[in-house]
Amino acid sequence: MTGLGVTTVSRALKDAPDIGEATKERVRLVAKQIGYRPNRAGVRLRTGKTNVISLVVTTEVGALGYTTPFIAGITENLRDSNYHLVVTPYHMDQDAMDPIRYIVETGAADGIIISRIMPQDPRVKYLAEHNFPFATHGRTELPIDHAFVDFDNEAFARRSVQLLAERGCESIALIGPPDIFTFSHHLTTGFTGEMQRRDLLEIPIHNVSIDSPFEAMQAEIERVLRSRHPFDGIVCASANSALAATAAIEAVGLTIGKDVEIAAKESFDLLNHIRPGYIVIREDFYAAGQKLVDMVMRQIAGESPEKLKLLQIPQGPNDEPQMIPVE
């Protein structure tokens, strides 16, 4: 239709520098008119590339998990690229290495994004050993240079305790993630350190985490509130746990903002629409998704991961976090 050879058309569609702009525009116009799309199987056979980036995530039960804004940020950044996103789910009782091995061994994607990172995460070791482009939402404690975006959970916990103390809280509880994850260690370090610095009383919450079913979190928080040592402030590391705390507080006849204060981390702008009394500190999953997929594409293009490290720093209540590079 263009009167050009197959090679010229192919190179024009790939934006090759030795093809003139007028020719590229002519080829693009015809391609758009006829609805042309490259055959991905053919592209893979020819180039060895899939043009796929895989996001490996757990199957979540909670409606307020990170996956939705995460995917929105990733797809926004892929919109004008040749890459496609494939979500690879796995169950929380499944070996987290299974989907990673599958993708690498079958060449199902050109790069991977993973989350829920552990201090000695075997997925990071495996991907680094296989020189496979990847980026993580969270940090490890491994001596491996890898691309990541993380939220400063230690600073979040310190700031939350500070704000609760300013509202008069003297006995504070924490409901965080399972302690197998790196960000749990960061969160606990910040919380314990600030509690000790201010000589406040820590009220333990047992047997539940932000991964627990809503009803289990609510029941345990109710139990603590009905005990001889209730708390007057609570730090919640997710919006879902803040809602469980809300249900528990109201079930025992107390009032948020009067009897009990809640400081929570969220990314949805939801909590303040439910109750005006929350202390909300924002984590931006959308921006994290955008940055992570950019890091993966840059590694696919040959860039080293050494300088592809970003940390979200929490700001004041309801303020967007600041993103800074990590040396």
C-alpha cells in the first residue's frame, strides 16, 4: 500500500534513525488506517523479545490492597511504549518462587516487577543470578544492587507516633504487616524507637496483621479495647486495618477522635471521606508503579540497576510523599 519494501516498512515502524521522517509518517498513517498490529509471536521469533513486562502479585482478599493503583501507574507509563503488562498472580500459600522460575525459564516476559519483599528474598537472588531485568516494590537486606521503589515505613511509624502523642495519646498500639517482610522490620524500628523516646506505653496486638481477615483484625482490636490495658491511639499500616480498628472502636462504644485516635497509611483518599478524625499519611502506589516499570524498561535497554533506587518519604497528614533517589 505504501509502495515501499518490507524492510523499509519494518524499520519505519521501529523508528529507525536511517529512515526519513516523511517516510515514517507515511508508513504510520497507512498502518493506522488498516489497523495493523505486529504479530507478537513473530516478533518474539525474530528478536527473542516478548515486549511483555510481568507484574507478579499475590491474590488479595482485601478490597483496599495496593494492586489496583499499582497497575494503573504501570499501564499509564506503558501506554506510549511497545511493552504490554501481564499480571501473574499466585496464592499466598504458594511458593513465591514458582511464578518467577516459570517466567524466567519459559521466557514469558522481558522483565519482572515483584512486591512484598523479604530481607533475604530468594526471588531477588534468583533474578540477579540469571541477569534478568527486574525491580522490586520494597527493599532487601541482601548485598545485591537491584532496582527498587520503597516507602520509608520507619519514618511513617515515627511520624504517626509523634502525631498521636500531640493529640494526647499515651498508650499506643500498632497493627502492621507479617514480620517476614522487610518493611515490617522498618515499621517496628520506627514505632518502638519513637515510643521509647517519648516514654509512651506500647499496647501489643497479638495474632493478627494487616494481611489478616477483616473480622479477625476487628475481633482482636475489640479484645484489647475491652481489656484492663486498652490503647488510646493506634497506628495502622493499611487502610483496611484502619477500617477494622474503626469497627472495633465503635463496637465497644468509643468515639474516634475523642476516645481513641487512629493514624493510618493509605493511598486511596478514602478514610477522610468516612471519618474526619483520622490522621492519614499517604503512600503513593500509583507513582511507585510508574517508576518501577520505567526502571525495568531501562534495564531491558541495557542500563545498570545501581542508580535505579527510589524512596518515598512520608510528609504531613494528607500530603503526597516525596520521592528521592537512594545512593
